[in-house]
Amino acid sequence: MKIALISPSTQSLSALSAMLERTNPANSVVCHEGGLSKLRTVAEQGRPDVIIVEGLYHDAGELAPVEFVTTHYPQMIVIMLCSAQHTPDFLINAMRAGVREVLPSPVTRVGLDAAIARAESKLGLRAAHRSGRILAFVSCKGGSGATFLATNLGYQLGMAGKKVLLIDLNLQLGEAALMVHDRKPTSDIAEVVRNLPRLDPSYLKASVVQVTTDYEILGAPDDPGQSLQVKPEHLDAILNLAVNQYDYVILDLNKTLDDLGIKALDRAHKVFMVLQAMLPHIRNAKTMMAVFRSLGYSADKMEIVVNRYWKNGEISLDDLRAALGVDKVRVVPNGYREVAQAINHGMPLASVARSSPVLRAISEWMQSLLAKPDQAQAGFISRLLRHN
């Protein structure tokens, strides 16, 4: 964890730094001599996880730099060390400005250790047993079925015992929760952003739709106007927590590559580009692939998913691979009747049509994600031998 210390006293900086390094030598601690006026510079240049600022502060007017940092960098935690004479009004104003904790100065090692432990928990860094993989779904054209595939793949992963969170980033017209759940969400990502200083595992848990024991969805806002509240840095803060709480974090994107979408794609370990075997879809996919290459994404990061594939269609898989310049694509067959039934009832496909070829393809997809690298390599070699 990166920790920045700000204090007008070099002696105090030395003592605080020594305390933090004894608590956890893995922490990166950087000292800055000065006061609150240095807060913005430290935040912008160092991007620490936690800023601890010490000084004699009594006037609420001094808190403007704190409010700037907590507004523009909501993933950062600000802890203030103040004289014990601070007034209750100052304490209230400090909390309103976004200060996470106000501790008496000089602080004891026990008090500082406890505050850092709470910060680690808030950031999802403490006792993290997971390092979740982020899977992004992007539709090459409207109606490709990306949301259906994302939500049902999440369901299958959850049924396999993996902890899964799907975040609906189609913020203006999001419908992910409706695909697999028939009740209205009580919260959404815009509500989480408005309360970002409260974000911790328990608050995130209270904000999601519980589809199954291991599968949850953080929905898009009902009011499209609220989508403007969600910024790339907010998504960063949510993902920093989520990857330590879930095995898989699935991001369902809209097809517009704005700043938020690019942030999601940057964070993703895998990007599934969903299209149908039709010319407009293929044309858009080629454009997207060129954009992704310009962003520095490797070919291994991108995977083409052909949804609703019909063997007798005019465009074959060979045609599609040649047009996109790829060697392999993932295929999900057409199954309009059972898919429409599942969507209309707000239920996972597995609950409606267990023998569906579409479900079989999604289950195989899930198994490929769960396979260890050596298992995947062995499977490739065995398939190769069978064809020789």
C-alpha cells in the first residue's frame, strides 16, 4: 500500500514513517514536509492509497484542499492528525470534506496501526484471499446479445462456486439485472458513486442484486441523467475493491468507447467482442479491433464471440475469420425461442432450458475460463493429436 505523510515537522515525519514501516515493511511510505496546502500536489503526483496529514487545524476554511482531493480522487483515504483541542464542529466539517478519520496528535502506534488496518479493509487490501479476473463484454453492434451472454456466463460461473460480480456499465439503458432477476434493484452504481467515501465490502454487498449465493450484479441507474456522475476514477475505486472480493468481475459495456469504457477495457484481463455473422457487425468489429490495437491491447486480450450463429447463414465462420484477420472465434449457436423465454421471465437460461445448445456453449465457455493454463495446453495438444 502506498502511504503519503504530510507534516510541518521533520521529526514527526520520521517518527510516523518508522511506525508505519514497523507495522508492515511492504508499505511504501513517502514523506512531505508542509501542511494542507501540499495535499493536492501529493495526491496528483504520487497517487497514494492513503494520505496522512498532520497539523494544528481548527478552521473549516482550511479544509478546501481535502475536499478537492476526496472529490477528484475518491479512491484515496485521507487521515488527519490534529491537536486534541479541535472542536466538534471542526470534526463534523472534516468528515463532510471527506476525511476518513481524525486522530489525536501525537498519535500512538496502536491508534495508527488500527487506522491503517481500517484503511486496508476499506480499500479491499486487508486479508484479501482473491485476485479477481476482470472480463469485459463489448457489443460490436446493438442487439448482438452481449448482455445476455455476460449475465448468463456470470450465472454459470457462480453455479460453479466462483464469487462473481457483474457491473452494468451500459449506464443510460442498462438492463443486465433484468436478464437473470425479476426484482427491481434497490441501489445502483450511481448511488455507490454518490456514497463513495462509504465504499467498503459491506457497503458494496448492500448495493448489489443478489442473483444467487455467489453471483451478484451492480446495476445501472434508472435515471439516464445519473450516468454522468460515474467517472473513470470512480470505476477504478470500485474495481480496486471488487477484485479483492470476487473471483470474477464482469463488465457489461455499451458500444460507445468513451473515457469510462476505455478505463474498463484498460482494467480488463479479457475483452469479449460480441457480434453476429452479418456485415454491419463485422465492419464495426474491424473498426473496434483497430482502436484496441492503437490502445496497446495485445491480440490475446481480445476474443471474438459470434452469437446466434446459424450454420446455413450466408457468411461462414471462415469468411468471418478472414475478414477480421483472426485464427479462432468463439461460437454461440442460435436459440431464439429458449433465449427469448428466459429474457421474458427474467430468469437465467439454465433455469428455463437446461438442454439448450446455447446453454451448452456458455457452459463450455465457463469451463475454459476455469481451466488452469496447463490443462488448457493439454487440451490443445490432445485436440491437435486427434486431428493428425
